[in-house]
Amino acid sequence: MAAIPPPARERARPGSLERPINGRLYRGTWLLVGIPLLIAAFSVGKPTALRPAVPTLPPAFDKTRAAALTRDLAQTFPDRSPGSPGAASARQWFADQVARLGLRVRREPFSAIIPGRGRVRLENLVVTIPGRSPQALAVLAHLDDVGTGPGANDNASGIAALIELARSYATTVSGHVPAGASIVSPAHTLLFVATDGGEFGGLGARRFAADFRNRVVTAIVLDSIAGRAPSRLVIAGNTAREASAGLVATTAARIQEQAGALPRRPSGFAQLLDLAFPFTLYEQGPLLAHGVGGLTVTTAGDRRSASFADTPARVNGGRLAQVGRSTQQLLRALDQGAELVQGTSSYVYLGARVIRGWAIQLVLIAALLPFVIATIDLFARCRRRRVPIAPALRSYRSRLAFWVWVGVVFQLFALVGVWPRGAALPVAPQSAAARHWPLLGLLGLAALAALGWVVTRARLVPRRRAAIDDELAGHTAALLALGVVGLLVVATNPYALILVLPSLHAWLWLPHVQSRAPWLRVSVLALGFLGPFLLLISFAARYGLGLDAPWYLAELAALRYVSIPTFVIGLAWLAVAAQFAALTAQRYGPYPSAADRGLGPIRSALRHAILARRAQKKASVERQRAIGG
């Protein structure tokens, strides 16, 4: 009786790898990461704060007057949303308040596209206090709100503080001394700026930074400063840059003098995540993106204030006075030494000390080494045992082509207006654009993605059960592609490695568990999604987006807030994940040879069309001959 051949998975080559990953080599390489960790430990330092201004003047910030201005603005113009009649009236209100101090307002009109609202006319209001130097210190507060509530804390409180701070310097311009003001002549030019579009990604701050970045030494943003919570510093930006650690330390010291406690800061992990995926809803983000060192002082959280709960009755006058007086003392300290804390840098605050950004990047890049060395060793061993890698690389290429197709369709939909249009800035989480899923557009994207899969599927569906060597080649090709993804992340934003490293080090062990129980394979595969999952949870929880977080991130990509290179790297990572998912589900098949694959769907359709055309032409000729005969 003839022997029955074993299944394809059991017909392994004599030289097949029983343990694909060299565990000893992988573990030993981690010792190299200890050197960057040691360097990072020695890079920890305590930033130096600027000393208080000399001579020290008593704060002239009037609590009663600032609280009254806050309530007046919120009650008189509750709807100050961009483009509304209330916004124009609020701007005139601000100009009138400043005019009473003997100061003039320079209007800076501009326009921008706001997702869900279209193109809107906006206007920044700039009050200039001349100094002995043309180099400027800026204080910003946005005048607008979302239009769904009075916006007393967010941000009538910041505007009221802006007016009260300008009062201290009014004598420099007007020549007369208002009640409660002190004569202060600044060394730097001071700019008090009421921005527009602050609730919608910081449109006014971006315009201001583009116009004044060559003049402004540093900037302070006042946003929602009359809440009941203690003061908080927001240091994240729209790029992986932050205000200098010296500016943060100086601001914290001035707040501690007035409040008796240091202001709150994000946790170390939250700061690292903000560097990996730079994002903030506050106006220091556009300033930092233009190289202007700035940070925000607030009492609100990451998601800012609620709408209807943000009423004048909830304004905390004591907190408003604390922040206002701290800012006044901060301005005086910066006026004497702003050049010492200007510019931007990157770091992570841990308590009162900081870890320098270059040291963190060095550790993250070093964490790539165990993966890279283990993957290169696996590839070399496959080559020595003549395991064919080329078909597996072609399989990955087909998966990458599918995801690139999906990405191209997504971006084309953005160009033709299927997705909301706007500036490359964060979308207001409370706006309809952030919460509304365009179902027709998503259905169209899904249909075209399905069409792309039909074209790609013919090359990816296994024609037989893959042998062990085929699966090993599939893992090796995917790991090589994942290594390239990691290197591209290093070239764009090394901090983003914290989102990618879980997949690198988890999926490296998928070849080891390929023959194990399905639950173990799925668990190892799922570990690789930990980085993107943490990012998704961060947006869902920190910014109150909940289940709308996936669409919000997709919308950031449509608005080009997520850059095209980053978008393409994400597609390449998804193609790797798709290949590993096929291997985990044991539905992987190597790219077929020329003899096996035949014509693809597109070429097959073209061939049938050509043959049909030829047959039609031949029949027409025969009919003409028959008629002529």
C-alpha cells in the first residue's frame, strides 16, 4: 500500500529552522540599551528659573475689575463664535475697553476655513506697548467661543486678564495714569493680543505667529483661567517641540509665589505621548510650530470647558486674580531676561526635573537594536538554508499596494470635499465636524477599498496550505518591512517609536508561536497593536471624544494635520499588520509564480474585452461578405 504523503505544513525542508529567533542574541542585545539609559540618567537636570524682577513692584492686577469685565463680556455677547454678529460686537467691546485706557487697537483681519463652517472672516486685535527694544513679549487670549454657551471662563476670563494687564502699562502710551495703574516702562515691546478662532485649532495664534515670529521672543497664553481647579501649565505643541524648560520653570515659580503651590503639569507618560503624536487644543501649539516659545496657563483640562456649564456665576474671581498677578510678575521677570529662556526644545518633566529630549530619543532608538539584530540574523539564516524570501516580499508588496490604494482614495475624497475641509490644525472636539461621521463618504471609501481588494486578492489567496518554509519566509519578509517602518519613524519623529516599538518586539516572536495554540498566536499579534490603541484611548478619554476618536484621527489625516509622510508610514505599518494577521490565521500564501498566477483581474478583464472586440469585428466582416456574396 502506497504511503500517504504528509500535509504540506509537515513537509519541511531538512534545514528548516526549529527556533527561528535566536533568543540568546535578542536578550544579549538589550544590554546595549543600558548605555543610552545611563546617559539619559546623567542628562536629568533641574531647569533654572529667572529671578523675580528688580525692583519688585506690587501686583497692580485688580480682582474686582477683572471679574466684572469677565461677566460683562460673557453676559453681553454669549455667542462669540467666528463669523457671528456677536463676534464682531465682542471685538468692538474689546476695542472700547482698551480705548478707555488711552491705548489703540490694531486690527489684523484674515480668513480661514473652519471644518463644518466653511470660510470665515476672522480678526486679531493687537495692542502694542512700545519698549526700548523692538523685540517683543506677547500675551495672548482668544476672544471667540464655540457659540453654545456664555463662555465666561473659556475665554472671557482670559480677555479680562489681558485688558487688566494692559492697564499696568497704559501710562507708557497714553501719558495719563488710570486709577490703580503703576508707571512701568518696559525694556521689551509688549503685545497684548486678542485672537480669533482660538476654539478652532488656534487659527488666530497661527496667523499671529506667522506675522510676528521674527519679533516675538516668547509668548504666554491665558485660556480659561477662572475655573475652580488649580492652575495648570500646558506645554505640548503641534510639533515635537515645547517652550524652553527655563520659561516653564519661571512661570511655575511666579504662580507658586501667588498661589502657594506649583501649577499642575501633565504626567510624564502623557508628555511622552504628546511628543510621539504632537497635539494640543490650546494656542501655544501654533506658536511652537512657528518656532515661538510659548506656553498656556489655564485652570481647565485637556478637553477645555463645558459649554452651558461655563456661566458667569461659576467664575472664580480668586483664581482669576492669582493667575493675573502671576502673569504680571512673570512679564516683569521676562522683561529683564527673556533672551535667557527663549526658543523651543523638547524634554519630559518628572517632578521638578527634566529628562532632555535628545536622551529620550537615544534610548528609543537604542530600543530598536534588539529587533534589528534579531531580524537580520533571521534573514541571514534563511538565506543560508535557501528559504525563498522573494515570494513573501512580493506578497507584502501586494498588501502595501492595497493599503496605498485605500490611502490615495481617502486623500482624493479630502481634495474633492467628501471629508470636512479646513486648516491643518486640530478640530474642535465639541464641534459637529468632530462628531459627525460622513456615512456616505465612508461607504464610498469602503466600496472602493473592496474593489481594490478584489484586484489584490487573486495574488494573496493561498492556493494550497503553506509549508513551514513558506510561513517562515512570510514572517521574515514582514519583519524586514517592519524594520524599514521603524527606521522611517526615526527619520520623521523618533518619539513616535513608542507607538511602534510594541509591534516590533511582539511580532518578532510570531514565528516562534506559529505552531502553537490559536489563542497564543492571536494574543501575540494583539500586543503589537498596543501603541496605536493607547493613542486611540488617549484621544477618547483626554479630549472627551469617546467612540468618535477613530473618526477624529482620520479627520486629522484628511486635514493634513497628520503629514503625508507620516500617513504613508502608517499605511506601510498596516500592510505589515495585514501580513502577520494572515499568517496568524493560517491564511497566508506566498506570491504565486508566473506559471501559477495567470492573468490578474485587470489584465483578464482587458483580455476578455479585446477578445470580445475581435470576435465582434470578425462577425461584422463575415456579415458584410455574406451580403456582398
